[in-house]
Amino acid sequence: MFKIHPIRCGWGISYLIESQAGLFLVDSGSPGNAKLILAKMADLGRSDLRLIWTTHAHYDHYGSAQSLREITGAPIGVHPADADSMSNGQSPLGTAHKYGIIYVLAQHMLLSLQNLPVTVPDYTRNHGETLIEFGLEATVLHTPGHTPGHTC
Ligand SMILES: [Zn+2]
């Protein structure tokens, strides 16, 4: 049985999945948000983070992944099409709709204030592959558009 804990991290939300097999994190928030996720883990009385899955290579989805890996040892994963962006500390823009210009301006402002950490993924998963080897019964769905490697 799983319990999903949404964690507000700035503009985005990270999801901490709790099960008897361990904790699993989907997205890690912006740089500096690791403390929010660690606080939730402490609230749960758990330290067994088994993986960090990144839905896509934007600063508000992997910005704290490197810090969390250093602290917990949890491996970081992403779709192969976004792996280079993370490895180079980039946050490429994908398809933007009506509020896209606001996003572009906000991202330039935020990234000028705080560098995005270089985050080399430990593993990648393509469409249809699973995370079962980490103890999480989940299948990666490739949903490109927002970024080339966006997943659900
Ligand atoms: Zn995004």
C-alpha cells in the first residue's frame, strides 16, 4: 500500500511516495528545496529514500536532486532525452503556451539569482520501462512536448 505526500516546493510540487519498501521521490523542487523534502521525511520518521525520479529537466523539478542524492544516497533517474540537460545544469524551454513569456522571464530571473546544479543522472528509463528494481511498481510514460524527455 502506498501513501503519496505532495510537498510544495516553490512554484512546483514534489511527491514523496511512502511504502513499506521505502520512500520514492518524484521531482525534487528548485535549488534550496531539499530541506523541505528532508523535513517531510523526518515527519514520517523515515530516512530510506530509495530513488529520485525526475519528470523533466527543468530547474523546479531537479534543482535539489543533487543535494538530496548527496545526503540520502538515493539514485537520480530521468528519461534519456533530458539526461544531457541535467548533466549540463541546463533548464531548456520546451513548448510554451499563452503564459510562456512569463515563464521565460521568470526562469531567466531565477537562474540569474541561483545556479542550477550539474546533476548527472544515475539511471535512465525509456517509455514502458519500470522502476520495479528499486522497489517501486511504476511504469515510465514518455510524454514529450514540455521538454523532449518529459515523463509521467
Ligand atoms: Zn517544466
